[in-house]
Amino acid sequence: MAILITGGAGYIGSHTAVELMKTKHEIIILDNLSNSNRESLERVKELGGRDLKFYEADIRSRQSLDLVFAENNIEAVIHFAALKAVGESHEKPLDYYENNIGGTVILLQAMKAAGCKKIVFSSSATVYGSENTSPLKENMPLGRATNPYGTTKMYVEQILQDLYASDEDWSISLLRYFNPVGAHKSGRIGEAPSGVPNNLMPYIAQVAVGKLDFLRVYGNDYPTDDGTGVRDYIHVVDLAAGHVSALEKVLAGPGCDIYNLGTGKGSSVLEVVAAFEKASGRAIPYKFFDRRPGDVAENFADPGKANDELGWRAVRGLEEMCEDSWRWQSQNQDGY
Ligand code: NAD
Ligand code: WQD
């Protein structure tokens, strides 16, 4: 039996594929390469020490999906494929709704037609909105998302819950990631943003390597210890391991469960800067700027449910996240 990974050539998908290669599952990746590269798959094979099957295809193409399901005995899907840039989602909301919501509905229709009713979905802590107080728990009422990207994650969560309510044979895991950072220890795979990075860790990494002059720290007047924003950074390899655990749960029997994948520990922007300077031995110049619209002061998980029910726990700390980001960035200055 095989596992289909949509978006498996991307940042989190490629790390998850490497972790899954340690299991007995056959791996099939489907990706349209809109935000990734075939080279990441070559490196996944190198790190995993075995082959995988790749389809260059789009989740919005029912024809392509039907072919993939017809040609393979797929037991479950790990669904990463999505557009993910918060700023861009304000400019191109229809692209985000079509790709992330429309694409997911087409995928679910193809799965249903093929009799495959097991799915692990990439959601995001962004669904908690700005009204909830950290530590964030899965049973908190969701806030209003502050951007169209976040709205797509809220809708897909609702669609999956409605699907389970309509047919309890489905087995569904909704994973709310906090802030994924870091890279595989080998330095062979990592996050390769196109253009100037939006997120903190890749931005810092590019300052450290000299591609960018300084970091803009968005806000130093938040009600946090040092005034800068606090987030729950999670090592991408811990996150990947969380998918393997969620997959085993989904394979074990029907249900629809939501899990936070975070460490439970918040770090401020200045703490991340200091940890990266230590890890890289490079200075990270920074300047304070106004708060970024839509940002909250602090955001961190209560990961207790995933710890208890999935038997999973994030084990890598901020120091290791920075060391691994730095290794990836310094060895692959222009990405893949
Ligand atoms: P990524 O862009 O690196 O990976 C997504 C992959 O999906 C890319 O390889 C892209 O080419 C592919 N893709 C996009 N649209 C597609 C389509 N229509 N058909 C086929 N392939 C398509 O992003 P990532 O950081 O690895 O994120 C993976 C998932 O996790 C996404 O759903 C994202 O929203 C979610 N997520 C990411 C973060 C984060 O900070 N990285 C946080 C929370 C949730
Ligand atoms: C972290 C902290 C910034 C950049 C985003 C999405 C979220 C999820 C993860 C997908 C904040 C500060 C950042 C910079 C800065 N993605 N910062 N200078 O905003 O917590 O979450 O990625 O689901 O939906 O919104 O992550 O890395 O952008 O910011 O000072 O150049 O770093 O203000 O406090 P964020 P981030």
C-alpha cells in the first residue's frame, strides 16, 4: 500500500518524505512544482536511500488525480499542496481560494471516488486568529483569520469536519502547525523561498550569509518580555515526525481529530536573533520598525493533545533549529 504526498517537493513535504522513507510505506509524490523544484526530490531519494514515484501534476486536475489513484494502491494521503504566502494572499485572494480550497475539494472527490478515505491535512495555528490567548488549545473557538490564506485553512478544516459528519468511515487528522523552521541535519534539504523571504528565520539566514543587509524587526512595543513578537518555532524534522505519527493514527481507524504541532515554548524575535548569531558565528544587524499589520504579540501551542494521543513530542530546541537553518543556508546560498 502507498501513501500519496501532495506538495511533497516543498519544504515540509520533502522533510516528511524523508521521515516516511524510514517506514515500510511506498511513497508517491504529486506536486505541480509551482513553489519547488525537482532537485529537492533527488535529494529526498538520496537521504531516504530508496526510490519514490513522482507525478508532476496539479491537485486541481481531477483527471490527473484519477490517473494517480488508478495506477497505484493508495491507502492514505498527506495533503501539503497549497499556496502559503500571507501577503500575496491579500493581493490574489481568488488564487488562494481556488488552489487551497478548490484544489482540496477536487482531491477529496477523487479520493472518495477511489475509495481512499484517509487524510492528514496541513492546517495552521493562524486559524486561532488574534482573540485567543496562548497557550492555544485545539478546543478553543476559532477567531477570524487576519488574511485570505488563513481563511482558506479555516474553510478546509470545516470542509473536512463536514465530510466526516456525513460519513464516519473517513479518517482525518488536522494538524495545526506553529512556526516551522530549520532543515535536515545533512544540509541537503531545507526551505528555499523565492525572492525576499517573508518569514523570520529564512530572512535572518539570508542576513547572516550576506544576501540581505539587516533584519527589520516588526515592533518592539508588544507586551512581551523584550517588546518583540513571541512565536512557537518548531524544527521541521520534529514536524515531519508528527506527520508520521498522525499517519499511523489515521491508518489505525476512522475519526476526525485536530492536533497542535508545536513545542509549547515561545521565543521572541530578539531571542531568535541571538540564537542565530551564536549558531552561525555571524552578526545579525537589525533595526526596529513598526508592527506588521495582522501580527499578534504572542502565539504558542499547548501541544499536550498530540503528546498524549499521538505519542509525539517536539525534541529539538531553538539552538538546533538555528544551527540546521544555518547549515542549509550556508551550503545552498541560492536554494536548490
Ligand atoms: P511549500 O510551498 O514549500 O510546499 C507546498 C508545495 O505544494 C510546493 O512544492 C508547491 O509546488 C506545491 N503546490 C502548490 N499548489 C499546488 C497544486 N495546486 N497542485 C500541486 N502542487 C501544488 O510550503 P510548505 O512550507 O512546505 O507548506 C506545506 C503546507 O503546510 C501548506 O499547506 C502550508 O499552507 C502549510 N503550512 C505551512 C507553514 C509554514 O510556515 N511553512 C505553517 C503552517 C502551515
Ligand atoms: C515571526 C515573528 C514577526 C519577519 C507566518 C504565517 C502563519 C504561518 C507561519 C502558514 C513575528 C517577526 C518576521 C521579519 C520580523 N504560515 N518578523 N521581521 O507571522 O508568526 O506566521 O508563518 O501557515 O500563517 O502568518 O511568522 O516568521 O513571518 O514572523 O520581525 O522580517 O517575526 O513580526 O513576530 P508568523 P513569521
